[in-house]
Amino acid sequence: MAEVGASSAFTYASREPSLSRDSRLTGLLVRYSGDSSEVKVEFLFLNMGQQRQKQAAKTAARSNLC
């Protein structure tokens, strides 16, 4: 996504892991080159705990709670 999904006005240049030094989310820092400048975009990784939600739905279905 970061490499091929950019606007046609920008060209992918590089990516590197975001270094989290505290409680911030981890992600990628991606650089693009534009007509007159460099653009940096930070993509953050978010774990929404979907496995927990799926397991809760399965448990509820087995116990006829839904």
C-alpha cells in the first residue's frame, strides 16, 4: 500500500520502521518525493483485538446468548 498506493503526484522513495521510544504505536515512516519537496507519512499499526472479539462471538453463539 505504502509503495504502490500513493497519489500520482508523488513517487515512493523509501520506508523504515518507526522507532517507538515510549507508549506510541509502532508503524512505518514512508518518504515520497514530490515536484518540489519530500513528503513523509507515518503509517501506524493498530491492534484492535479482533481475535478477542471473534472468540467472544463464538462463545456467545455456543451458549445461545445472541
